[in-house]
Amino acid sequence: MMKQQANGEIRIGFYICHCGHNIAAMVDCPDVAKYVEKLPGVALSRDYKYMCSDPGQELIQKDIREFKLNRVVVASCSPLLHEHTFRGATEAGGLNPFFFHMVNIREHDSWVHTDRKEATEKAKALARAAIERVAYHQALEVKRVPIHPDVLVVGGGIAGIHAAMTLANAGKKVFLVEREPSIGGHMAKFDKTFPTLDCAACILTPKMSAVGAHANITLWSYSEVTKVDGYVGNFTVTVKRKPRYVNEDLCTGCQECIANCVYKEPKFADEFNEGLGKRKPIYISFPQATPQVVLIDPEVCLNFKRGTLTDKCKKTCVEACGEKKAIDFKQMEEIKEIKVGTIIVATGFQTFDAKRIPQYGYGIYPNVYTSLEVERLVNASGPTGGEVMLRDGRHPKAIGIIHCVGSRDKKTNRWCSRVCCMYSLKLAHLLKEHTEAEIFNFYIDMRTPGKSYEEFYDKLLEEGVHFIRGRVGEVTDWAMTPEEEGKLVLRVEDTLAGFVRRIPVDMVVLATGLEPQADAQAVRRMFNMSCGSEGFFLERHPKLAPVNTFTDGIYLAGACQGPRDIPDTVAQAGAAAAEAMVLIDKGYMEQEPNTAYVLQEECSGCKSCIPLCPYTAITFDEVKEKASINEALCKGCGTCVASCPSGSIAQRLFEDDEVFSEIKGVLAYE
Amino acid sequence: MNKEWKPRIVAFFCNWCTYTAADLAGVSRLKYAANIRVIRLMCSGRVDPQFILDALSKGADGVLIGGCHPGDCHYVEGNYKLLRRFQMLKRMLKDLGIEEQRVRLEWISAAEGEKVKRVVNEMVGQVQKLGPLGIPQKFEEWDKEMEHFATQVAEKDAACACACAERDKPALATA
């Protein structure tokens, strides 16, 4: 009560928003307004159709001046959506923006309840809490944090590449960190891209070498982010650079070492070719790899034994390298620490593990392939040089493509992976072109929403590719007729024809869906982000903030946020880069003034609070023998406030008085 | 207790996980019991045990606290700090004779709108079965009881004073 008096007479303006029918259908808005009108301190109470509209905001401003309001309460949607809007209106009306409080009666009330009477009562209780609370509000100043101009981009797929290039071209310094030896991501593995049938390498590799050559980009491939400290504008990031056993600065990419390796023939499964090809212990992922630097796999190199240096090989590679002296078997893991102001997370996706659906026979029948393997098979720089050959060397005469493997399936992943229909069409076209085989597509629904996508589908229909609507039950080598002998038989209910069919083919392609990366949870924790229920990173708002995360200064690009194709990924990467630039060019970011402070005269100097602060914002003043909070470091969680045994720490915007009055308010209404 | 009695539950939700999850429940149009009143805090670490006791003493029949899952706290470890306090508080509530189900702590991430619905409905059901806590009414009863005792003591004191006086009188007389 003391504070209330110090604030002078309280004159609250209350507004309840109908939000069209969103709120008004379940909450009796005029009734709530009438109830609030009689509460102490309320000078004015109105209901209005759309408070967030311009006239709604102007209404607040006009009322502040006309009725000398000094507090504003709006009951409408979630404060996470429009608190900012109404604080702005309050400020435009001539008040400190923090004399405003918002009541959530849409997401927390009208949308989740079914009884109009109960929902109205709840709205009254919540409104009352805000009325009680807002009387205690203080005028506050927003905090400004400076933004470090450098940006970290995590992930060097097409999303990371595009974001990094956009920022670098705008003159920003970018650190691009990629886990694999080369940037390029999944797109580098593709042969052609739908629907234009552009060669993926032709459109990607110029971008990759531009990244490698750009003065503003520091490219760290074969590296991983291990730790992220700090906050928006001021992140300290630790990056682990894994040893390639080849000095990046000295290697010219001549690949003489590979030719002269003691292994005369490539022997080890090649990750880039999905294990279909072979590589040597010293290798380069693919011809256009960026950076053009070879690396040594210590697990298989003869100079190592299971990763430990033994120095027992003839080291013909070192001889071949000669004067360049790029090979360094003693290279160690390097830890780098960088300072950046903003971070773009573009860590991509993984494809569904087809072994999880055993009835499709992946890993059982050698001629069942995943789509990514087929991408490599049809690729001119792939393991077969673009010749579509089965594992036994035969050329397929009939090929079945099963859609929705690990997508739209309650047993595995429920979501649609968005790209599989289109890439299956593309693969159907390419396989037909390469082999002239009969191609059967087994689909649930054809999903081709995108510019020129439907036209591409039409084109495939004209090319004579077969489409059978139905989810394949199983892939089997059990022949029922002589024609099925030696073939893989797809058993499927043709839901258009209305009977079960058996289609014998030579090759099965599983159109595997897109999944969150296996380590998405660990990455999410590191960057303090959230994941949706399916495991993709969660955006701040699905429509209005699709590249922002709940952590300021951290943005999302590409398929780490959800399955998407290349055009959408590039668009999103550009948006993420633009969001980062907004902060960098502004130079500062305004932050909620919800920091904690010590009431000096009450602090007993017990030091309980000091170890609680995760940001080391609390220090002990040895002279005064009292705790003191550095508000520049305080993030405003309020843990110290709740823990102080003498109640001598307070938090702005969440003062004890404010919370207690809110509790009183929600319980006051019967 | 009339049949229409509905429990009143005060909830403290952290801004980043559980409050957002409740928003998600709204956006997804999930339906749950209307007895819950949510108070938004920045972090579950801000939940002072006094908030819980205050809510109960002001007429809440239950208190629900929602925070980020362990390891996911937006402020690194505020939820752990709350957990410590919560363990102590639970012991205290037990000693006070307040049923365990009335005060509940749940970790609900921003993606778990469904869990908000489940937890709220579950808790409302449990508290409904327990019946009203009615601490404000108990305060009144206790006040009345105390008044009653006070008057009784006062009467006794007065009576005693008289009795003593009477007892003392004849003694004086015999002397």
C-alpha cells in the first residue's frame, strides 16, 4: 500500500478485446468490462472488437490523455504475441510503457474452455489479478545491450552456405562451422534438383567455392561447436577443430598423396557415396569438396592403430606431398574460442533409417535402396559413374519407388516430409532416362505444392511412369509365379482399383522421409532452444517469427526447423541472415528491464544468493558486507529473489508486491 | 459442500516453457478444465515458497508449478533451484496437514501443449476428490475458537479472582 500511495492516485484503463469471435464467442466481454469497472482504481473499462488494430491502439492513447489514465490493462491474447504492441500504445499515449499489463484470455481461456459461464468467470478473475497488480507497477527503463557484429553460422549445407554468403556480401564477418570435412550438406549428394532438373553440383559448387574464397568468411570444416556461453550480442562460442592430419594452409588439393597411398585400391566404405563406393584412408570427400583439402582417417590409416599414432607405415603419402609438407600425423585437436553477436543454426536433417521398417527389406535384400543411395547411383560423379547398376551388376528392368517411408505413418514419423513426392518423381524421371526400365510409384497421396511442381508431375505421367495409389504392405522375394522368380515382389492394395496387387521388380527405392538430426536434443540444449514434439527446432512463432527462436540472437535456417525443399531452405536462410543483420546494423538490442536488485539496507550479507546465479551477476561487496547485482549481467530469472532468506532482493516487473497482488486477484473472484 | 463446488487452482508457469506450452494448447484448441488461473513468471526459479503458501491461505485449493524440463531451463538451472525449495516445502506442507496432491510440480516444455491439458485435468480431478482446502474459512474458525478461548479464560480469571477473594475472606475472619 505504501508504494501505491507514493504513485499517487491510481487511474486504470481496462480494455477487453473481442478478437472478432475468438474471445467473444466464449467470454461475455461486456459483462467482464462491467465487472472490472467497479473495481478499485479503475477509471474506465471498455470492450472493443480488435484492440490490436490501429483504432484500438489509438483508443488507448486517446483515453490516456482524456481520462488522465496512469495504468493500462488489456485483456486479449497471449502477452508473447501482443504485449509489445500495447506497451507501444501506452508509451504513445504519454505513459511509461511498463505501466501496462496484459491478460491472456484467448490462448489461456476462450480457446481452451467450453463452458461460456466458466470462461467468463475465469476472465474476470484474471482481469482482477491484473487490476490488482498494475497498481504496483513502476516506471522502468529498457536495457540496451550492444551487439557484436560477427555472426556464427552452424552447419554448411545449402542453408548455412546461403546465410553465410548473404551476411558476408553485406560486409559482415562470418564464422561458418561444418561438422563434415566439406561443406555442401545433403544438396552436394543430389544429382539433379526438382522440378527444373538443374544439376545440383552445377548450382551448388560455385556457391561453395565462393564461401571458401570469401574474405569475410572464416570456414571451419571438420569442426564442431562444443559450448555456447553468453547472450544476445555477446556470445562466446567454443569450437572443436578435429584433426585432419593434414595442414589446411599447406595442402593445395593436388591429391598426389591419395594416388600414392600404400593402399593401391580404395578399400573403405565411402560416407559421401552412402557406402556404395570405396575410398582410401587418405581421401577427399568428393571432387568439388570445399575446402579442397584432403584428410586422413586414423581408424584405417596404417600409420595409426585404431586412431593412435604408431608411425609404422612407409608413409608414401608424405613422400608424394614432398616440399609442401602438408601431412602432419602429429596434428592435434584444436579448441578455438570466438566472440559473436548472433548465431544462425542450420544443422539440417537426417534421412529416416529404412531398417526401422523391416517389411520393406532394406538391409535384407541387396536390391532395396534408399533414395539417397539412388541419388548417388544416378550421379555422374557417383560410385558407378552414373550407371544404374544393381549390387550384383545387373541393370534393372523394373523399378518400384515406395513413397512415404518414415513419413505420414503413426508407427514411425507422423509428419509429411514434404520433399519425397517431388524427389521420387525426379528419381523416376532420372531412372527412366538412365535405364529405360518400367517405373512404378507407390504413393498415398501425391503432394506437389510448389511453383511448377504439379506440371512436373504431369510431365512424368506423360513419360509413362506408373502410379499406384496404396501403401506397400511388404517387399518379398517369395515368388508365386515363374515371372516373379528372382525378383522382388511388392505387395500393395491398389486403392483406386480396389484389389491387392503383386508387382515384381528388380530394384526397390525407398523414399525415406526427413528426420531431426540424431543429436538435435544436444544441439538444442547447447543453443538454449526448444524442440517441437517431433524433434525439429522450434521457431518463436510458426507464422510471424519462423526463423527466430525463443533465445534472442539465435536464428534457424533450413531443415533443422522442419522438412523443406531447397527453394524454401534458401528463402529461410536469407530471412535468418536478414534477422541477424537487423540486430547488427541497429547495434544494440532492447531488453526487458526485469533484472534483480538488492535492497541494500535489508541485505544481511549471508551470501546465499551468490552461488545461485548462473551468470555470476551477483558479487559480494567486502566493504559494505552486502551482495550487489551487476544488472548488465543479470538475465532476469528471479532465482536469487525467491531464494533470499531475508527478502532483500527484488525483481523489476515481478516484484513480490506485484505477484502477491496477482495471487490475491485471481482468488478474489468467486 | 454443495455439488457444484469447483476447485480453484493457481498456477505459476515459467515464461519460456510451460507458459508457451499453455499458449500452444490454446492455439491447438485443446480443451481443459477452466479452474486454473495462470500467473506468468520468467522462470520457475522465481517461485518463492511464500507464493504457494500465500495462494493456499488466500483460498486456492491447489497450486501447480510448471517449468522447463531439467537441463532445458532458459536460465540454465533455475528449475533445479526451484526443485530444491519444492522438496523442503513438500515436507512442510505434510506437517501442516495439506495433502500432497494439492501442490504439484511439472516439467512441461514449449512443445507439450498436450501435457498442459493432461496435467490440468488430472490435477483438477484429484483436487475435486479431495474437496475444498478452505484455509480462509479455517482461519475464521480458528479466530472464532481463539475468541471463545479468550472469553473463557477471561471468565475463568474473573471467576477465580472472586473465588480467591471469597476463600480469603473467611480465613481473614477466623484469624
